[in-house]
Amino acid sequence: MSDPIVMTEGLVSKPVVMQGRGIVPGIVEAEALVTRDPISGFGGIDVATGTIIEPRHELFGVCFTGKVLVFPGAKGSSGWSGFFQSTRLMGTAPAAMVFDVVTTKAVLGAIVTRVPTVVEASPPPLGAIRTGDRVRVDGDSGVITVLERASAGRHGPGAFIQ
């Protein structure tokens, strides 16, 4: 049995590590943005600003630009990849993506966005990562590491997903 992981604010006493499958290579460290809602690429995001504009989404009005986007997966049409590719072209893409439900639209979206992406990680990222945590996503090895917990007051939508 391994040592327990103490999850407090600030630096974690032992890094929280999740092992998944790397889909897009690269290594990024950035702040996490977590949602339990799937994301609609076609009509659900504003590519010019990198903002979620789907009215009923828990992250409505929140910008994902430069963040590690942690979400269950994609919903909607095959236009998902085109819209996320546009975020890359406009400089509004997330820094990395982490998701659970592997679909062709989500994987193609990650590939054309060209950001490090890890899928199907264990333990599940939606239970281990909070909005505002500093996270390393290694798309080469499929490893996600929580490096630092968000400080009090920095928790945003999706911060306490269990």
C-alpha cells in the first residue's frame, strides 16, 4: 500500500500523478480549468476569445486560453475540430487538454489544436484536479501531475468536482 497523498492548498506534499494515454505529444505546465460538463465545439466556444459561450454550461463566460482544459469529452457535431483548430490559429487555444471519453471529434480536435493531450487517465482527473491547480501534462508519456494546489479564493467553476 502506498503512502497517502495529502492534498492541501499550495504545494502538494506528494505530487498527485495520473497515468493515461498520450494523444498529442508535448509537455506543458499551466493552471487547470476543470468542468464536469462536456464541451460543444460547434457553437459552444468563441474562437476569437477562447471563451465558453454555451448558455447552460457551468463555465459559461470563462476563458480557457492558456489553461489545461480538464473535461469529460466533446459533444455535438464534427465541427468540434474546426472550431478548436481556429483557437490555435487565433492564439486562443488551451495550453493542454485532459479528457476521459475518447471520441473521434475530441481526439481530432486535440490533434488539430496541437496541444499536449492525455486521455483515459487513472485515477480520474475530474476527481483529482481542481480549477486553479498548477498541472503538468506530458503528452509524450501520458502522465498528468498536480504540482501545486490552487490557493484559497482561486477556485472557480468546477473547482470541487468529486
